[in-house]
Amino acid sequence: MRTEKARSRFVLCIRTNGSDDLELRKVYQVLPDSAAAREGYVRVIDESGEDYLYPTEYFVPLKLPVAIARVLVLPANQTSRPAAQASRRG
């Protein structure tokens, strides 16, 4: 099983320290930011829908299969055709 390429990384939130824009045990997409990484931060798209810096220790990195990573990077308003058809039947 192939895993995702370095261009789209994901992390699992393990700590929020009171942040309203993070959820424990949720997967977040990481955006590249080498300057932030050198300072001990990671840039993620949080619950506000925007990207912000958070301490690296709030997350653990994940290695996901390519098919799952592709689904996670789709815009929220874009769904695959079979899923959209299935939801209309129900």
C-alpha cells in the first residue's frame, strides 16, 4: 500500500491547551512552513477553516495511504459522485 507524498502531510491532534480551533483526536492537514518548523511550530488548517501555527507537540504525524490522503485534501464542498448519489437515495 502506497503512502502519501511529502507535499500533503497529516497530523493527529493530541493536545489543545484550551484552543477552541482544535479538536482532540482529529486529523489535520499540514501546510509546508519550514520557518515555523525550525521554531517548533506546525501550520495546520484548523476548525476555523484557516491555517494557523500551533506548537508541534500538539500533534503526532500520520502516514496515510494515498487514497485516503487524496480524499482528505478535497475541498469540503466537493464530494465524489458515488457518495453524492448514495446520499440522495436515502
